[in-house]
Amino acid sequence: MKWTDDRGGNVEDRRGLGSGAVVGGGLGTLIIAAIIFFLGGDPSSILSSGSGVGSQRTEQRELTENDKKIGEMVDMMGKWNILTWDQVFKQNGMNYTLPKIILFTETTQSQCGTAQSAMGPFYCPADQSVYMDMTFFNELQQRFGAKVTEFTVAYVLAHEVGHHVQTLLGTTQKIDQLRRSGRYSEEQLNKVSVATELQADFYAGVWAKQTDSREHILEPGDIQSAIEAAEAVGDDNIQKRSQGYVNQESFTHGSSAQRKEWFMKGYDTGDMKQGDTFNELLK
């Protein structure tokens, strides 16, 4: 992946603050929220009761040169996302509102509650921010077998910004209403969750296409590294590794093949209007 001089990605770097104890919000709440997150749900409903109440004791530490380089890279990627989605929204007669990207270590506070590294990178609709503990990428490589490159980070960030795009378009709000309605079975809600995640993969593909057309950032192997990351966290791959068998009815993020398919559809078309994953899955 080629670097550019673009900076100003609306990044808040909290890594130097450390990871002191969280006050206000119990451990049981955090565990339940983490389970909900991994099942494809929205942990904010559990965590919100403690948001704004808890506080965090922190210890200041000096960022290493490598830390600073990573922060600079994420800042560059954040700016690419801003430029690309601002352009795409204008092409479709809309205005884009940029998200904040928050780098942290182990724990931090969000308006969806306490963010933890165990939850992986996630998007909080309440404060329209992406939360990333960079140690997730060690987990992606060591536990799920994905080769991690700079563009792997770019893909993951673009996927989370894809959830921000869903919020701006009103998709997130409609999904939340649907989940709260009580009219749908667990299997149906799982399908909605899969559609949500696959659409975020699709938007990541759109972002990659549009950004490369403008910035010429892609190098040989970059798209493949994004595909490998998407496939590594496919539900079937995770279930095979964790329980030895696959239960498609419990999928919440999509299979490895589906994640690859929708990322590549976004990349091949570069057209945000082609990402109706809900129509495809909810027939």
C-alpha cells in the first residue's frame, strides 16, 4: 500500500493514556455486552446504562516511535475515508458527516459504554466514532490465520466506517427498531445481522475502489490481503476453529465466501447503490 501526504483523519489517540481501572459499570455488564457484540448485536443497549457515569483512572505513558508511525498511518487512512465518502455522498446528492476514529489500549469510554480490546474494532452510533485497539491485528493473525498488512488495517477501518455510512443513511436506526420490535425470531434477526455486516464489507469495497481511483494507493497483494482478512472472520471459519462444526442458522456476520463476495462487489462496481444485502438475504 502506497502512503500519501493526506492527513487530518479526525483521529483521537488515547493510547498514551494507558488502561487504568474502570469505575462505574460492573464486570458482568462488560461480559454480557461482549457476548452480545460477538453475536452480532448492538452492545450499546447493555452498556448505555453506565455510559457517562463510569470514569477511568489512567497512567500517562510515552508513545514509541512505532506507535507514532501507526497513529500517522491511521490518520492517513482516516483522511482517505473522509475524502472518498464526501465525494461519494456528493455524487449521490447527499452531505457526508465525518466520524471520529479513536485509538486506545485495552479499555476506554464511549457513548455506547466501555470499549474493550476483546470486542475488536467497532463503531458506536451514539457518538459516531470508530474504536480501535491495534492489538486486534495480532489476534487476527495469530488466532485466525490472516496475514496482516497495512491494507488489512485499511480494510478493517473501512468496514467500520461502512457502519457509519449505514448510520448516516438511516439503515442503523431501522435495524435497531426492527430488533426492538419483538416481532422477529432469533434466526431472522441473525439474517438481519449478516446483511448489516455484509453491507459494511460492500462499502469497504466501494471505498477501496474509489480511493484507489483518486489516490492510486493499491499495490499488488493489497486486495488479496483484505479478502483474506474478511474470510478469516467469516462465521464458518470462526465456528470451525472454535467448535469444530458449522451452524449456518447462527451466522451473524456472514460466511467467508459471502464476505469476500460482497467486498469484491463493492470493489468491482464502486457504486454504493449496488449494496442491497438485505434484499438478497431476507427473501
